[in-house]
Amino acid sequence: MANQKNIQQAYELAKERYAQIGVDVEQALAQLARIPVSLHCWQGDDVGGFETAGAELSGGGIQATGNYPGKARTIDQLRRDIETALSLIPGTHRLNLHACYLDHGGKFVDRNEITLDHFQSWIDWAKANGMGMDFNPTYFSHPRAADGFTLAHPDEGIRRFWIEHGIACRKIGAEMGKQLGSTTVTNVWVPDGYKDSPADRTGPRQRLADSLDTIFKEDLDSNHNLDAVESKLFGIGAESYTVGSHEFYLGYAVSRKKLLCLDAVHFHPTEVIYDKISAVLPYLPGLLLHVSRPVRWDSDHVVILDDQLRDIAREIIRSGRLADIHIGLDFFDASINRIAAWVIGTRNMIKALLIALLEPAQTLQKTEQEMDFTQRLAILEELKTLPWAAVWDYYCLQKNVPAERDWFGQVQKYEKDVLSKRT
Ligand code: RNT
Ligand code: ZN
């Protein structure tokens, strides 16, 4: 068990150390507490959802691998799992829900017919937990997505079906935002693409743009709902051509004033999203980030505290547009305890934000403007070993969640008492 007295002492020393380089730790912690991270519901059940009992995701280029026991199979189980994860994560955060996680009370409703009613219990639950919500139409795991095409499908009937789904989701998103008093970001990602070389690269993109324009036709109050669009490089079964590529959505988001969603694993393996933030933000009303980890490819591993995560957090903080950057997580690992996956990934995101907030931003910028790259490098390297971990542990105590690795014992207990009893 963490020794609270030691944590307090280490914090006081760390505070002094940071003050020496001109960083106000208390101010950093106050700012950190105001940055929500949107927890993706789909880590809890391997992107299954609750449309039909025991549904497994297939197609769409999303694949959770592993069969660690105890995945959530009902809405109540998933909620309890998320509550458990949240009790181990400092701060107040958000829930990011996919439309296929609807609460239809045992009566199947198709995607184009969903209404607020099917999400009211989620909104009530979020309200009770003091959380805002974000939302996603689900354009995969459905017979009408089986061709690998949805909003860009050549068949008008299929396209229409998915347009109706998109329209329904936006309305639900706006209602979530209104009821919770916190803007919902509703993010569109479609899997549309070809396995092999297409004969026509233009037509599907025109159809996708038209479908999106139809979905976004109605003006909704931007205090309630903001629309985001998410690009992708490729998917399994869509290796040769993705309709909604990065360039497609960058152009679309800029011209339609939509949020662009940058998913960390949707680029070439050495291409990084942290450099894109400052490049695209001046032209956009905002960004949605899907923080994830690519291991050799679009693998959606649990985010770890690696250089890429630290750089993403740095750029969020340095952007000066914190309010316009919505931080969401997007990973799914079915080979480890799913609650631990949420806790590790989310705590890492928050740690990275803390490390970024503890940078002596003005000093660093000054050295850079004076072309003193030697000093810039010296400072950046020194920062790596400054006692941010002491500040982190203190922050956990301040927010009444376990410091150090104490959360792990609670996950083990939950696994023993709850998860291991699920069949
Ligand atoms: C898929 C996208 C998308 C999904 C979720 C489940 O490649 O990253 O964001 O992961 O919608
Ligand atoms: Zn994503």
C-alpha cells in the first residue's frame, strides 16, 4: 500500500524542484483536473455491443484479439465495469458510446430506427456518474455493411439506410449533450474500401461526401452536438483503397467546418499524429483525438507512456486551444483484464498530460527563439527525469483514487469476485 506520508513529502520536494525551473505545480494540477478524457465503451466487450445477444464484431476492419475471461455481456455488466475503472482513474471523465450499445429492452431495433429512447438509460447513468457523453454511429457489424461499403455504397437503398442511421445518431448526440449540459462529439467513421485495386477511386468519394452532406444537413446547436469525421489508412479486407482517407476528410472537415478526428493508428507506421495537431487546427473548429497505439500496424494496443503519447499530450497543451481538442481513447485488447486495460491506458493519458503541463513552456520557447538549441535539448532531456511521478501520486490521493500500483489489487479483487463468475 502506498505510504501517504511519503507521497506528501515527495510531493512537497517535487513542487520545490519544479518551482526552480519556473513551473507552478499547483496550477498544473488544477488545469489537469479540468481536462476530461473520453473512455471508449468498446474496450469492455471487444467491440461487441448489445444489438443481439452474444454478437461478435466481424468485418469493418476492426478486430479485437484474445479471449481473456470476464468480458461484459450485458449493459449492467458493462456499466459496472466502467464504474470500477473510473474509481481507479483520477479526475472527471466522459463516456464514449457506440450506437450498437443501445438499450433496446430486449426488442431488436435496426440501426436506422434508433431513437433517444434507446439511449436514455445511458444518459441517466452518465448523469448519475457526473459524466458527459460522446457518441458514434455504428457503420460495421451489420448485414448491410457486409459488402465493406456503407455511406459510399453504390446501391442507393443501402446508402439511404446508413444515412438514416447517421441522422438518427446526430439527433441522439444532441439530446445527450443537452440533457447532460456538456457538448457531445458525434464521430463518423465508416469502413468503406476495396480489398483490391479499384477501377474508380472518385465515385465512392463523391458518394461519401454526398451522404455526409445529407446527414449533416440539419443545423444542430453546437453547444449540444459537434460532428467529427474520422479517416483511416486501410483495414483488413480494405487494403488497396479507403474511401475516407486522411486527405478526403481533411478537405471535408475544413470545407464543412467539422471536427477532424485523428486516430493515432490510422496512418503509416512511422507517421505520427502529434505533428498534425498544429498543422490542421488553424483551419478547423476543433479536433477529436483517438489516442491509440499502433504496433507495426493499426493494432489498437493499450496506450502506454511512450514518446508518442507524451508528444501528443505536449501538443494538446502547447496548442493554446485546449477547449477545441477533444481527447478520446480508442484501443481494445481482449488478451488482458479489460478493466486493467482501461485503467492503464487512461491513467497513461492523464500522466502524459501532467508531464506536458509540468514543462517550463516559456523558458523552452525562449531558448528556441534565441536559436539556442543546445540549451533547448539540455532542458528537454532534464525534464525526462524530473519528479513528475511524485506529483502524479499526490494527484491520485487528492482525487481519492489509488496511487502507485495500488489500483491493481482492486482489479484483481474485482476479477475474483465478479469477472471470474461470468459465463
Ligand atoms: C476504426 C476506428 C473507429 C473504431 C471505433 C470502434 O478503425 O478507429 O474509431 O475503432 O469506432
Ligand atoms: Zn478510431
